Amino acid sequence: MTSGRFRTALLATAALLVAGAGETPPSSSAARASGAFGAYLAGRFAIQSRDMAVAANEFEQALRDDPTVPELTNQAFLASLLSGQAQTPRLAAMLPDNPLAQLVLADRDGKAGKWSAAQGRYAALRQDQGIVQVLRPLLVAWAQFGDKQPDAALATLAPLVEGTRFRGVYALHAALIADLSNRADVAERDYRIALADFGQVNLRLAVIWASWQARHGMLSEAQRTIADLATADGEFGMSRQSLEANIARPAVTDAADGIAEAYLAMASTLRQQNAESAQAMIRLALEMRPNFTAARIVLSDIEAAAKQPAGALAALADIPADDPLAPLIELRRAALLGESDRTAAATELLAKLSREHPDRPEPRAQLGDLLRKQEKFAEAATAYSDAISKLGTPSRANWPLFYARGIALERAGEWPKAEADLKYALELAPDQSSILNYLAYSWAERREHLDEAHAMLERAMAARPNEGAYIDSFGWTLLQQGDVDGALKQLERAVELEPEDPAINEHLGDALAAAHRTREAEFQWQRALNLKPDAAELKRLHDKLAATPAPVPVSAPK
């Protein structure tokens, strides 16, 4: 269910409750309806705040107060599922037409070993319901495997492996079933189809494929698979050693694990377009496989994206220290602690990770990020330097480290060193618009290399044409080049895109002052004052407003 449909359903529930209250004469029944409406409102507020556990409790209280409103059951069930509440199966049993509810009940049958019953429920799902249409054959196949029918399971997936839509997903699951059924030739064929279809190896695919390689006499190839994963995404470098130590461990051991993998695949597909559906899939995966670390990582990411750091941290709790992904989990925990302003705990954890992984740059780089957030720029630059010393020969993937150190050095007042780092980051990644913007803006602030800065910002805006910060930098560069009319045009657009940014509003005021539109400039500077500028911006704005006539000042670096 999309967030829009979710909100529509909530509004529909409100209408039903209001209508019920209006038609009921004053009595104990009316009091119960009023209570249901109050609990509903509390649940709705919790949904808007992304606190699904509170929403689940409030909707269920509303349902107890007035069990005659069917939509309340749907809302209580969905909030309960999204927050992983124990009452989810009981609510699911009340919703025979809800496909998510039927998945919950089928999964419960499977976990109880009633695979024939589970297969029947999966097979009965309508095939025209989006996610369910893709999931249904995967779930039926795994239920057949759980019911000791591997031939039937492979036959269910065979036509889909030969198809085009989601072919990689179906091939991967057919390979897993063949692998568990000791059909090595079929498994290898389907694994290779999945690899070719996915193109880029992700965490689960790498772990599954490396396990197959290691268990079939290809240990060096398996190690290379893990190494390639770590190279493609440096974050996984923290767990490379532990992943290699567990390389031959089967990723899936039974039908319940396979179903959890299917739900995880769907969640990964849905994350960007529909967070609620992705979260529902992850909760189903964790119900089938509570110790599924990869699913917990995705759940944590969803919670973090929803600005719920406590939920994101909770998703990563209780993962054992011997889990192959434990070092990565600890790194993510440190980042979440920092985002929650628990800087002391984050710093302590990063120091621990640095001691335990003396050759890894990631904990040191993250410490730099934490210090930079606290505006301890010189200390941040030192932490970044420590991280860079662990790199060996830098590659394109390492550009963010030099970029981050360049920013820290620039903010610490060490421009020549900062400029060198920003130039080197751009050498590693010539197409990175964020580097182009920062270096060009810094040059414009110093009125240096203005023609080069102009060209660089045109490249950055071509990559991200609606990025207000880039348009602001371009407008500011035009102002330094003496093109007041061009600067006004760009800075007015930048303010339209980023109306709450004090620096951009200040720049527009500067351009208006250069155009001798003094009253408008003063208005724009006053507006910037009301947008929570930092200390340096605050002083500049007061100075500009106090000056008569208004000058055309040059701002300090961003």
C-alpha cells in the first residue's frame, strides 16, 4: 500500500467513525465510539510520525472500543505488521481479503511445518495484485520444496527462469532449490543465469554465489567474489575477512530461509518507490528467519530514511558478535549513534573498531565525519588523514575521503592543502558534481580561476540541473565575474529551489545590492537573518544591514 493510499484509508476510517458517532444517541455506546475516535486520531498521529508500534497499539484500542468498523482492523493489522507486533497473526485471521494478511497466515503454516497448507494459501493469492504477482510463484515453489517436492518446485519456476521479467530473481531461487536438492548441474546453470541477469553483484548474490563456489572446489574464485564485493562497495570491506572465514556456509538451509530470501528480494526492489511495502516485506522475512542479518540491515536503512534513528538502531540490535557482517553492523551503529547526537557513544565505538581493524580506513573516515559535524575541522582532517594512510594506492572509489578532507581543511583555514585534496578528488572522479561545485565555489569566493570555476559549474548543473546549491554557486561566480544580470537570474532561481537556505538568500541580496536595488537587497538580507544562519553568516548579515549604502560584500566559504 502506498503512503498516499494509506493516508486515504485513514481518512476514510475517520469518516466512518465520525458518522457512527453522529448517528448514535448519547449513551455508553456513544462513549465507546468517542473513545475509538480518540484512539484512531492518536494512531493517525503516530503514523505521521512514523512510530508504527504506537500506531498499532492505538488502532487496536480503537478496534476494541468499536469493533464494528472493518477498516480499523486493516489499519491495526498493517501498523502491527510494520512494527513486528505479536498480535499480527491474530489480526490477519480477521482479514480474509487482505493479501498481506494471507501471507502472514501462510508463513505461519510454513513455520509450523504445515507446508501443504502454506502452499494452498500461497496458490490461492490473486495474481493481479502487484507484489503478490511476482512473489506467488516463489512462495509456492518454496512451499513445495518444504513439502518434500523438489521436482514440483523446480517445475513451478522453470517457465519463469526462461522468461524475461524478474528472470534473475526466479533463476536465483531455482538455483537455491536445486542446490539444496543436490542437483549441482541445474544449480550452477541457474546461478549463472541470475548473475548474468543482475549484472552487478549485490551482498546476497555475492554471499550465495561465493558459498556455491567454495563448496564446489573453487575457493580462490569464491574469495575473489567477496573481494569484488568489497571493492564495489567499500563499506563491505569491514566484513571481508569474516565473510571469507564463513565463505562455505550455505546461505539458505531450508524452505523458511528461502521464503525469507524472496521477501528480502522484493523489499530491495521496492525500497525507493514504496517504503511501507518494503518494510512489510522485511517484517515477513524476519518472521520466517529472525536472525536474518541482511534483512535487518535493510530494515535499519528504511527506518533511518524515515528519520527514525531509534528504530534503525533497534533493527541492528541483538546481532551476535560472530555474525560475518558484525563489523559492518557496528560501523552502521556508530553512524546512527552520531546522527542521534550520541557523539560520545559513537566516538567510543569508532575507537574500538579502529583498534580491532587497524588496517581499515572506514572507522577513521567515519570519525572524521562525526568530528566535521561537530565543526571540529582540524581534528576531522587528522582523522581523514589517518583513514587515507590505510588506503594503499587510491582508486576512484576513494574520492569521497579526499573530498571530505578537503572540506575539513578548507573550513579549518588551510586552503592550499584543501585545494590540493579537492583537485585530487576531482582527478580520481572527474564527473562528480559535488567536487566540481565545492572547488569552483571556493575559487569564486577567492576570486581565483573564475573562468575555470564557471565551466566546472556548468558541468555540475548539467548533471543535476535542479540542485539549488549548484545554481547558487554559479550565480555567485557570475557576480564575481561582473555579470550582475546573469547572477540575479541564477540566484533568484536558486532561492526558488532552496527558499530556506540563509546563504543562498544572502547571495541574492548581494546581487540585488550590486544592481543598486538597495531596498530589495536589505529585504533579502533580513529574510536570511530569519533562516537560522550560522555565527559567521549572522555577523556578515548584520554588517551589511548596518552599512549605508549597502556594499557588495564577498561571503565567507560555505
